[in-house]
Amino acid sequence: MKLLSGILIALSITAAPVLWQVADHHLAAPEPGVDETGPLRAEVAALRNELTQLKGRVDGLDARTSLGLAASAAPSEPQNQNPIASDTLKDAFAQVVLIADRRSANEGLTVASPSFLASVFGPPRDDLNDDCQPPTNQRLIELLAIEDVGPIRAQMIRPALVSLRQVFANVQVFEPELYDRIESAGSLCVRLIRGSSSSASAHAFGLAVDINIDGVLDELADGKTQLGLILLADFFRKEGWIWGAGFGREDSMHFEVSRQKIEQWRRQGQI
């Protein structure tokens, strides 16, 4: 930009005398018999206009150049010749913070109730308890798979694995530092919902995964969570997953497939 300004100024200074000479020649007293009202006067007026515009551009460029020189002449602080790239959030992903307005975290999505899941898949097994056990429901067994879905390995039904892989693919693109710090706290676990004596957890159907940052488990029902999980929640929600932070008893490391997503898979013949 400075080079361009210098060139324009130089050209302007060079051209100005020539234009003044031409204007002066045309503005001299007219010879006898010459009609000043003809094309000559229009040409002179055009030259005057060009000179005025040129002077304005030269003045403006000169002012910019002066400011640039003043700035470069001002003392400056020593600069690091090899600056280290940094992300202000990079070291804050594991920080525990309050969850703002958590009860509206799943707005627009519906939790798949245990009765709904049982109507779609059948009970995962007949003798559920609070411990993780293998499924005995043959239809569910045939839908299950164990796969790497990006930063973690999970055991879930196949449509859920595909969807989860998409969630993490998006995270890798938009939050690569966060992606590198994601760890799993479990997926398939055929058991009862905590505190229930009859209802199966979404984990029991291969429809839920627990996530943590840097291997640190979120504390249940304290209304707080890791900053990284708050960021992840938006990626999950856009893919049609429910965030456990919105439950009556906050469980923010928990993500499960919404009823809408399951109904979509059923319409498509995936389950």
C-alpha cells in the first residue's frame, strides 16, 4: 500500500506541471478573432477539474504516508520473533462451570421414555438390576456393534454409531482442540435407570454414551459441568441427541438419542 501511494504521488507531481502548462496556454488572452465560447473553453474547464481532483488525491495520499511514517517512527515494545499460537479456551475445556438455563437445553427434542423404547425394541433383558449386564433380546443384539467413532470407541446400535460419528466429525472440524481431549465413560450398559426399580436406561438399548474431558467424570446432580461438555452439547443437539444436563437430576456427561431420531430411523427401516 505504501509503494502504491508513493507511485501515485510521484506520477501526480510529474503530471502537474504539464497540466498547468497546458491550462496556462489555453487560458492566455485570446487572439483576435478567436471565439472563447467554443470547444476550447470546455477543454480548459475539464483540465481545471482534473487538476483539482489530482491535487486532492495527492494531498490525501501525502497525509496517509505521513501517518504511516509517524507510526513507524514511534517506539514499539520488543516483539517475540517466534510467537506461540494459543487458544484462550484450550486450557479451559476441563474447567467446571455452572450450566445456564439447563432445563431448556433440549428444547425442540423429546426424551425417548423407557416404555417407548420397550415398544420399539422389546425389553433388553428380563432380569434388569442396577448392574451392567449383557442383553438377551436377540433383535437388539443383532443391531449392536462396537466401533471407533472418532475420539472414542463405543458399543451401540448401528444407526446410533453412525450418528455419533457425525457428531464427532463436526467437533473435529470446528473445535479440534476439544476433539483431542474427549474421552468415554461408557456406552452400552444393560441396567435400570438410577433410582428406578423397573425402567431400563437408554444405555440398556445402546442409545446413550457418557462423555468426559481429560478423563475427569462430571459430578452428578450438582448443576455444574465441564466447559467442554457445554460446547459438545450443541453438536449433539443439532444431530438430534438429548443432553442429560436438562434432566430433573442433572447428568451432563450423558447424551442419548432423542425420540424424534429413533422415529426417523424406524421410518427409514434402520431399526
